Amino acid sequence: MDRKRIVITGVGVVAPNGIGKEAFWQALKEGRSGIKAITLFDTSPFLTKQAGECSDFSPEEHLGSKGLRNLDRATKLVLSATKLALEDSGYILTDQNRDDTGVVTATTLSVINNISEFTKEAQDAGPQFVNPAAFPGTTINSPSSQISIRFGIKAFNSTVSTGYTASLDALKYAADFIGLKRAKAVLVAGVEALFFQSFLGFNKLEFLAGIKGEEISCPFDKRRNGIILAEGAGAILLEDAADAQKRNARIYGQLDAVKTFFDPFRTGKYNPKADGLKRAMQAVLKDAGIEPSSVDYILAAANSVVNQDAFETRVIKETFGNRASKIPVSAIKSMIGESISAAGILQIIAGIGAMEHQILWPTINYKEKDPKCDLDCVPYKSRKGTVNTVLINDFGPGGNNASALFSRWHNE
Amino acid sequence: MNKQPRVVVTGIGIVSSIGTGRKPFWKALTAGTSGISRITTFDTTGFKCQFGGEVHDFSPERYIEKRRVKFLGRASQLAIAASSLAIEDAGLVPDSIAHSKTAVLLGTTMGEKPLEDLVQSWVKVGIRDLDRRRILQASANNLSANVALYFKTKGQNYLFPTACAAGNYAIGYGYDLIRNDGIDYVLAGGSDAFFYVAYIGFQRLYAMSPDRCQPFDKNRKGMMLGEGSGMLILERLESALDRGADIYAEVLGYGLSCDAFHPTAPDPVGLAKSMKNALAQSGLTYTDVDLICSHGTGTPSNDKAEAQAIKSVFKDRAKRIPANSIKSMLGHCMGAASAIEAASCCLAIKDGIIPPTINYETPDPECDIDCVPNIARKKTVNVALNNGFAFGGNNSCLVLRKFKK
Amino acid sequence: MAPKNFEVIKQEVKKAVAAIIEIPESKLTDDIKFIEDLGIDSMMALEIVASIEKKYKIVIPEEDIPKMRCLRDIYNSLEKKL
């Protein structure tokens, strides 16, 4: 494969603590959490009440008032993020470049809301009276298709649904397609919406914070006892560096490497050895051709789950050896919660912001130290830092692990 | 720079309404056997269509360790069974692929069956008694994870929910990974179980025939819903030759395109582009193709658009290239469809037999292509194209060729 | 319960159809054609039919759907069925 240099030229984000890149980065800088009491649905059946809800999100503001009727929340979130990314990139879609532009979307769970609504209507009104326009939304490829329709993207449109690693997996797919010259520009988007059924499911599985302990997202902290579920959407425009330069695009950074591995341990359980994550991180460093000592900053997958945060810490130490204690490792899920398929894209956008502003985002809610998570998690407040390279991790229980490395753009 | 490895298909595993296992499946397919029967999975009262391509005789315990079966939804069971058959068919054992140079790539439309059970339980009874095991199994990513978990693979693991084209997306990306990522084996394909939501949805779109699927026929009334799984073993050529494996066909490449038009209606221009992209990616021209395994769902709109697309790509040859649809026999197996169809292309190439499009009675001047009506045809097939076109403009076309050194 | 005045039903239908097509009710005259004049697509047409079927618990045969080209056609069809 032609190892083209792949760069990011546009960024769009709808996060629980900020809409648009400036607001998002400002919120991260101030350590402002987007986690709050849920307003989207009634939480009285549940012990837990909070989530990372994009409560300020108004679809009409971004998408106009027409044509939104049959679109679910996830689709509206990701269409908005994509619109922001395209505007940010200055990349104008025309009949000359549509066939060279693709989109890959990471999303896994949000379809469950649509399947539930469809089934409910079948039950309530009778299956013979279900609205036909509700059917296309019951397949997971629907949001990505809507992106392609709204913006006229014709090279290809794919969807990746691998849960926690979906965004990074989609990133790899997109980068591969650019490297293979199947497209010159690819939008990588990620989205999960907050909805009753997923909150219910995570509650029943007791995976949420607030059931066995305090309802708080406190990665690396001793009190951590589960995730705070969140929603969000992000989109980045990936381009071949030569094409980006040709159109004088503003280049945020380059993608050095992205790797994904499966770790076959047990359904829904973490492998205590975290082999998969280790493999992913080491493969990324090897593929990027950089020494561990050249990694300035890590945006962790840490999400306030006891095992997740501990295992990631251990793997970071095993990978970076003595240097591990000197690398800042931020857990932005302390502020934005765990948005599963969207986590990766939000981490990527946070990483870009860190490089843009030479700043390390904080891990908030950090109060009680845990010897198993004793890295520099940039506790309480953001601080200035040298950020030339950022490593991003994503994983969860169930086997998927992914890692990606970005660095500041070097014009050669 | 290292020359990129060639990619071949060395194993085929199928669970379908007309047979489980490559041999029974191919025998039934070439005999023009219909897998359509009266639906038993759910209550069909009040609906026009009472028939579908259910897999009636599937015993998961035959292919999956008994104690694990209850932790797997039906789509996962079908996929693991088909994978197991494919591994065996390739002359491999699970240990051969239990490492980090094996990728597992699945395609699906509706995801995991426990989700449907869960949702129905929630709708009818409420949130009190939801089954924890089902919750864990509900999300679609379980499908690809379960297959990788079962065979202990450690390479890439993807789930492509690109609906009716998903199998091609999976197989195509598997081809990419072997060529570019140093992967040795790919277990790729698709799986879908019989879903009530799909059954209702297609009928509400008036896209479903009441009794049979008649692709390209003038009086075709629509698709039939099916289920099943098709899994292929893709392998580096050197590896296959080294171990003396039987090679079904070589994967030459694939083409994707996106209509960017409508959530459900197909655009012939987009369909044509995926075929053109596929040919270009594979270094072929339209004169090189001997068989098109069409998407051929039997809906008025798909078949017309597809025939138009075929004619625009293949020009003067269009009416002479066999373009069959095995959905006439299996119904539309959703995420498994294009994978099962890819398998049928491999077998057509290997055996020189093209399965028929059954139920063909009246030619349609708008679909004036050679759909291999009703009876299988002996013919040398060097190059086959496998079309998969999904809702939302997810178009794909896979290119397979007879292996020659 | 007394059967609804058909004028009331016509108003309900007009409101529902206008909401689906996303145009003001004032623009939705009885004879303006859905496809030719308002540019709706096949999915929206199905949605309109489905909403009428659901609301009034009737079934509009598939063959009749292409005949529903404007509001007046819907009114006529409904009047026969109700």
C-alpha cells in the first residue's frame, strides 16, 4: 500500500460539554463536565440519574427545519458534527470530487432505540400500521447513509460497529482506503445517542456508576465503580497530505499509525493481562517508527471502571517502562462520560486540540489515589505541555482493542 | 517494495435454507431447489406474505460446544457454524487460525436475535424481568466478537452492518488486510437471523412478494425474507500453495460506491459505478466477465435498476453474460446474502456450473438480460462478479477469478 | 359515539399530510399534486398512506396507492371506506 501521509483537515464535534471545536476545547481546558441529570427520558425506574447528555444540542440550528422528521437523534447528532467538520475543513463537495470522497461512520448501539420504537408501534398500532419510513432507521448503516445523502458523498459509505473501538476501527478503515487510493478525502464520524433502552441495559448489567458506589465519572480514582453513559458525535476529515496541501487546507495533524486487535478472553469480561491493548499500543509505535520516548501525551480509554483503568495503567507501564511516569495520561471521559462508539472520535478531536493549543486536558473528579493507577493523570486542572505526539487508546470488556498515534504536521 | 500477496478462497461454510455445508448447499443450489417455506419463527397473521427462507433444521450443538450455545444469539450461532464448516472445508483446524494474523470480519443487517427478544419483552411486559444474558448478547458487535472469541483469533475484528451488501464489505476488506496488513487468514462473511422487524418493514414498503421470489420476471412482486450465514476462508496464496490447499478462486478485488440518493430506492448510476470500480480495481475490463451473480432481489425497483446498470457497464455484451440470482431460491438472506452469493460464485468457477434463477416465467423487456432461467447451466466461468446493493446506497461488487498460477 | 363529520376528517387529513410533507396547510390545496407539484418521493407517499391507514384503521390496497395523487383523491378514497 502506498503509505501516503494522511492528515486531518477538518473537525466537527457535538459533545456533552461543548458543541463545535472551540467550545469543546474550551470546556476541556476549564475542566468543565458535561455530565448532568438526564432530561431526555424519565429516570425514576433507575438508581442512577446522570449521563453525558448533549442538552444544548438543537438539530435545527445545524440542519435547518426540514427533512429531520424521520431521523433519529444519533443521525441528527452525526449530521451536525459532519456539517461542522466540512465547514471547518473548507472542503467543498462538488460534482468533480464527490466520487473521490467517502465516509465511514462508527456507531453500534443507537439503532436499538429505533428497533424499540418500531417494535412498540407494531405492538400498539398493530404491525400492519407501522410507519414504513421508520424501517430504514432500524439498520445500523442508516446514519452513515444519511450523511452521504445530505452532503452528496459518493466514493463509498461504510459503517463500523465494534462498540468501544468503533471510532478507531473506522479511522483505520478510512486511512486504508486513502492509502489504497479509493478516495482522496474520507470523513470519519462516530456517534452514539443517549436513549432509554441503552441506559436500561447498562443499569441492568450494573455497569453504571452509582449502583455500587458514588455516581461519578472518576477515572483512575479509587472510588471508581462504573461508567457514566454518554452520547456525542464527532467527525474529522482525513485527506491525503498532497491533496490537502494542493488546496491550501489547514492541517491539524497527521495520522502516524492505527492498529486494532481482538483479545479472545471471555464475553463481557476484561482479560487481566490486557494482551490485546498491549499488542495494539506496541504495534502502533512500531508502525509509526517511533520510540516510546517520543510519545508526549496519552488520551486514555480509562472510563471509571475498576478493571479498565487499572489494566490500561499497567499496559502503559509495560509499554513505556521507566518513562511511563513522565507521560501525562488524561482521561477525558471524566468530563464527557463513556460514549462507546463515539468515544474514539471525541478523543481524537481532544488530541487535535491538545496539539493545537499545547495543552494537557485534565482528569477531573480525581480525589483518592489508587496505587494501581499511579500515572500522571493531569489531575484536577489542565496545564500547559509539549504535545507533538498523542497516543489514543480504546478498549472495553469483550475483546476489541485499538490504539492510534497522531502527531503535529511536519511539512517535508 | 514487497510485491503484494495474492488472495485466494480456500474454505467455504454455509448454513442456508437449502442445505448446511458446502456440498449439500451446492447440490441443492444447482438443482434449483427452493428454500422457501411457511414461516414458523413468528405469527404472520394478517400479513400478505406467509412464506420465507427460514433455516429449519439447524442444530447449533452439531457445530458449537454445547455449554456455549445458550450464550450465543442465533445470528452468532449461524456464523460460528458456518465458520467452523469453512475452516474444516479449508483443510484447517481452529488452532491454525488462533493467532494475531487472522482477521475476523462479519457483515449483518439486523444484528443479534436476542435484541429482538429483549425489545419484545420490554414492549409487552416492561422493564422488570429483562434477561441479563440477553442484554449482554443484544448489541450487534457481539456477532463479530463471538466468532473471534470462539476461534480465539487475535487480529482485526470488524462488524459491517452495511445490510444487504455487508458480506461483500467484509470479504472485500479481508482481501485488503491480507494484501496490505500482513494478515495470513481471514474468516469473512455474513450472518442474519429471521427478524420480525425486517419482515414487517419490507412489507410496509410493499417490497415483499406474497409467496415466491421471481428476479427479473415481468410479474415479480418483490423479495422474500431469508436467513443464514456464509463464511469464507481467505488466505495468502503462498500459504495455500505451501500446505497444498484446494483453491476455489482468487479474489481479484472489489468496488464500492455510494448513491447518495435515497434511503431505500436504488440509483442505477451508483450500481453501475460499483461494478466499474470493481473492474478497475481488479485490472479487468467489461469484456473479461463470464458471470454476474446479481443482487436480484425480485423487487420491481432493484431488478430494473440493476439490469440498467448491467447494460450500461457491459454494453454490447450485457445480454450475453449470465446474470443469475440465487435469491430466487434462498430469498434475501440480508447480511449473509452477498457472502453466500460470493461462495456460489467460487463454486461456479470451480465446477463450471451456473446456478439458475428459478421461478422465471415471463421475460421483462426492462430486464432483458440472461438470468439463466430455471435450469443450471454448464459453462466455464473464469471471472465472476458478485453484486450486493443495500439500502442507503451501500453498493458493492466483488470480483472472483479462476485461480491460475 | 357519533361518526365524525367528514369535514372534520378532511381537516385532520390535511393537517397530517401537511406535517409529513412539511409545508404550511395553506399551501396544501385539494388538487395540488404530491409528486408532480410538491416533489415528494416514494417513501413520503407511503408514509402518507400509512398515516391515513393507521388513523382511520383502514387498509388502502396497494394498487390504489398510485391513484392518491392529491388530497382530493385521499378524501374520495376515505369517504368510500368510512
